[in-house]
Amino acid sequence: MAYFKNATVNLLNLHYVLHAAASTGGGAFFTVYLLNEGMPAHGVLLVLAAVLLGRFALRPLMLPIATRFGLRALIITGTLVSSIQYLILPNVDGVGLALIALIMTSAIGDTIYWTSYHAFFAALGDDEHRGHHVGVREAMGALVGIVSPIAAGWMLVTLGPQIAFGATTAVVMASALPLLFAPDVRVQRGVKGAFQFARTGFILFAADGWQAVGFHWVWQIALFISLNESFVAYGGALALAAVVGAICGLLLGRWIDGGHGGKIVWIAFGVMAAVMALRALAVGNPALAVLAHALGALAACLVVPTMMTPVYTLAKASPCVLRFNMMAEGGWDLGGASGLLTAATLIGVFHAPFWAAILLASLGTAALAATLRRYYAAQTTGALAAPA
């Protein structure tokens, strides 16, 4: 069965399930916890922008470390370092040392983790089953996302943030265990042409980073406010969305591997645009906001495999899978940071409503759709050049 045929990818997906349990649990409350502690919405967006700019600045340091120790050591280290941010988060009380430590730890951990994870997944996966691999990964992540946000919301209310985010730290650390049994991926020194090869990856990730600002971060704030700033109600909305995501996750990857990627681009980004418009309308309306969030999971399950299948395929074909993902992740940081700064300016300086910042994401959606259409069209005609 193509979904579980690659034993190494199964290990990576087991890691991802544990990591997703944390990111959809305590991790999903990162933004709204800062908001609940009195930080204004534009201030939260500026904190996130600082994390992404820190990631961009730190990323070149990964290359000499990876060439010496390999990707497996790097992804394990990133997993452990990124877990520490959840121990710091409950201690943040406005601008101070705890906030600076949170930004630095998040930037360092996420830089190491996400770049090495995507490179690892690309290097060890099978091109002919790439859509299956990504689809089952997203579906499994969605399944654990049904329980984890409800549990995290309950723990925040009844046991307090120290225990809630401490449990998140423990789960993130535990997610490193399956990686101990995965094969290593070595990174060569002095590879030529790797960064030039990554142009398409850079463009896709930059557009996705911009899209994530309105679709993810600004929407999280708007949803939390629409639900009367209730951690329990917020967790319930996340869980409902996870049910939708789990149902849809497996089917799409199979369709992509069947050669229907070009058609799916229209479907995926049509749904994404419709959900974006609905979310803009739903701000302040609890029932409509819950529906818009649930449909957002459907959009994500359509978009993520559609985008990541070519990214992983191009990364594996590149002269260096790590350098490719360093370039791509750098694009995500720049796209996300510029979008966050724009949204923070709109909300904090011009007092724009949340719906305006949400709709900013449509620019990234359009760029993603156009780039992916070109990729799948070239793939269908056999005209896909090596550097894409």
C-alpha cells in the first residue's frame, strides 16, 4: 500500500504525529495566549515577525553544522530546542527578558527544525508516492488535532499555563524518539548550483509565508476574539476543523500521484479563496467563525499536498536537498515577516479591521496558484527543466 510502503517515511510520520499533537495542542494557543495576557493584536504580530526575521538571519549557520553532523542530528536538535519555547511562554508578561528569550528560542529552534525536517522528508521519500506520503502525514496530523486542542484548552483553564505548556514541551521532546531509528542523510561540502536550483521553492514558500499571515495568524486572533476569548471554545473550534482535515487528507495525495495535480490546483486554491472571503465575513460572529475555521482545514488539506509534492520532488532532485530547503525556508521567512509587518501596520497604525488583514493573504494565494499551475503544466508536457 503506497501510503505506508516506505518504512523510513513511516518513522518520519510517527514523529510528525507526535509533533502535531503538540503544535495543534499547546502550540496552537501560542498566539492567543499572548493576546490573552494583554498584548495588543499588532504587538503579537510584531513578535511573530521578529521570530521569522531571526530565523532568516540564523539559517546560514546551519550549513557548516549539517555538513559535519548530518541531517538526523540536526532535526533531533531542532526538535529539542524548539520545545523549550513552551516553557518560556507562560513567563512572558509584556516586553521584557522573557519575551526576548521566547523570540530567540523560537527562532533558533524553528530554524533548525523546519529546514532539516523538510530536507529529511524530501531525501528519504519516494517521488512516485510523494502525494501519498504528504496526504497520509497531514491526515494523521489532523487526527491527533481532534483531541489535542480540547485537552490544551481544558488544561489552560483548569491547571494553568505552566502545566499546559509544560505538557506541550514533553510531547515535542518525545517526538524526537522515532528519529533515532531513521537513517542519516549526509550533506556534502562545496556543492555548486544548489541555491540557483531552488528558485521555484523560494517563490512557493515566500507566497505561502505571506498567505499564512492572514489565513493563520491574523485569523487565530480574530477567531479567539469572536469566541469571546474563551480557551475552551477556541480549542473546540480547532478540534472540529481537525475532523474535517482528517477526512480529506488521504484522498488528495492519491489524486496528485495519479497525475491530476494541474486540476487540483484550481480546486485547492478556489476553495482557499472562498474560505478566505468567508473568514473575513465571519469576524465577530461566533457560529460563522467556527464554520469558517472548519472549512479552513479542508482548504489546508487541499493546498498542502498540492504545494509540498513538487517542493519535495524538486528538493530531492536538486544538487543538495538541505541547501534547497534553506533557500525555500528563507523565502517563507521573508514572505511571512513582510506580511506580518504589513498586517501589524494596518491594524496598529491605521486601525484597520481584522478582515482587511485576513484578505491580505489572497495575494499569496494568487502567487501560489500561478506558480503551481506552471509547475504541473510543465510536468504534464514533460517540459519541466531541472531548475524548474
